Amino acid sequence: MSIPNPVPSYIAPLIAHFNDYLPMDAEDIAMLLPRVVERKVKRRQFILQEGDVCQHYNFVVSGCFKIYKVDEKGGEHNIQFVTENDWATDIGSFHAEKPSELYIEAIEPGHILQIKRPDLLFLYVNSPKFDRNFRVIIEDKFVELQNRLLQSFCVNATERYLAFLEQYPELSQRLPNTQIASYLGITPEFLSKIRKDLVSK
């Protein structure tokens, strides 16, 4: 297999991301290139809505996305934020091919790279390196969500906010209070109080 020289610039962030796990060679890049689709996303545009089957792994080149659930009363509950060099995907819906219960929405204008399910399965089967890389990526996501679940049970709101700042250090300046409060499971007013208390210490 041959690859374009130079490699298209839009895919460079994804290659760099994979190189952080098991570095890719020319054959790996040639296998990946035709299976990645570039997409620009407007602010407040959805890349997944409740009831749809998640068809893509979405790698975020730029922008910020929220993954959230809407309850019966119409309230939004943010589960995860996804920014540069990370993946915005409903893994359960994607792998089970079942309708999602989640929304994935752009908080900012975004630039993503998408890999469809058949193409990802092709990479799994034909490249042990891709199979290993995605296993580690999924394991990292599992640990992240497990830690978040433990925080919701075991720590108070201030500690959850401090954990949020540690996990997403740049997002406190990029997100409105309403979005952060939804993630923490508190009201925006209580979040403002937490911030004031921390500043005064």
C-alpha cells in the first residue's frame, strides 16, 4: 500500500494520537487514510441524538462536545465533555448497534475525524496494532467513567468540582456555569458559591 506524500494535514492529529500508544508505520497509515472522513461541525450541532444508532468513532481535532442524557422532565445531565485529541462516541450504542439514549452536541464549532463501524472493524481484524490501540483507548474511557461514578457516590460537590478542574483544566474558562453545574449534578448558583469559597480560602 502507498500513502500520499505528504500525508494530508487533516489526519496528522489522529496519527499523532495513535503514535502515543503504538507508533504507526507507512502501512498502518495507508490502511487508515481511506477509512477516515473529515467533518466540520457548527456550534449546537448534533453528531448523535437519542434514538439513533451511533455509527462513528469521532476524534476531536478542535472544539468541545458534550455527551448528555435528557430526563423525562426535559432536564439535561452532562455525562462527559470531549475536547481536542479525544473521542466523542457512545461506545455502547456503537458496538451493540442499538439506539442510543444519549446526545452528543457541539458546544463550540468543531472539527472532527470520523471512522464508521465497518471501517473500524476492518482495522481491528487487519491490524493488531489498531486493535491494541483502540482497546487501550476504551480501557482509558472505562477508567475515566468509573472514577466519575465513584466521585458521585463518595465525595461532596466541592471535591467533585476540584476533580473536574483536574480532569478538564482548560474547560472552566470555555464552558458556562450551567454546563459545568449539570456535569457536577448541582445548580449553577451552588457552583458559584463553591467558586467563591475556594477563592476566599
